[in-house]
Amino acid sequence: MAKFAFTMTIEASSEQEAEKKVKALGVLASKLKTVEVEKLAHIVKNDPAKTALAKAYLGLH
């Protein structure tokens, strides 16, 4: 599969936190299909109830 490089800005409280976010996003992008990443982003952006439910399931609340 081809690889592509992008420049992007990440909001974070520190450079280390931003690096962790980028690495995590890379894992999601490599393990999920495009449609799955798009659906996940849509839910996080537009459906706070489902996002809260997912966070609770992951033990993040």
C-alpha cells in the first residue's frame, strides 16, 4: 500500500502530548478502514451521547 506524508496541526498542552495523539491517530488509520475512520470521526464530532458511551466503555470516565 502506498504511503503519504502530511503536515498537520494538533492541539495539545505539550509537544509530547501532541506526539502521542499523532501516533494514536496513525494506529487508527492503519487498523481501520476508511469508512470506519470517517464514521468514528462523524460520531465524535456530532454525537456526544455515543462518544460518552464509548469513553465509558473504554474506562475513560
